[in-house]
Amino acid sequence: MASNRKNEERYLDNGEREMVSEARHPALSGMSADDLRALAKRLRERRDRAQNLDRRHVRAARGTEAGATEAGNRYKTALLSAAVARVNKEFSRRSEA
């Protein structure tokens, strides 16, 4: 998913933005294995929380039109999922080397 910094600033809080930026190269390749594991854990927790909020909004709004909050939660989930995927890819790259 292509994203830009402006959308990240709009949908992510400061802590999430920091984690997402850490999940990009060159910061990602310079991390130790323990730091990488910790980052992956934090990203997954935030992603899961965003998914749960999105699902809760969908259940609460059955039969009504989706609002901006739901779209924002979906976009936040997508941004965090992409960051988790980058971290997982780095894990795979390191295990192959």
C-alpha cells in the first residue's frame, strides 16, 4: 500500500508514527534482533487494537453509512499492517543470511 507522510500524520498518533518510521529502511536494517522483536510486538499490538476498534464501529453501525472514523481506523490498520509486513520481511531476510 502506498502511503505518504501527510496521511500518516493524519491517521497515526505520535507513537505510531515513530514505530512506522522505525519500520522503514535504513533504521530497520540497523536494529538488533531484540529491538526488531520488540518493534514487531508493539506494532502488532497497535494493529490489533486498531482492527478491534474498526470491527466494533462496524458492529455498532450496522445498517448505517460508514463514516470518516471507520475509514480512518481502516487506513490506520492498513498502515500498521504494512509496517508489520516490513518487519516480518526483515526477519526473513536475516534468517536467510
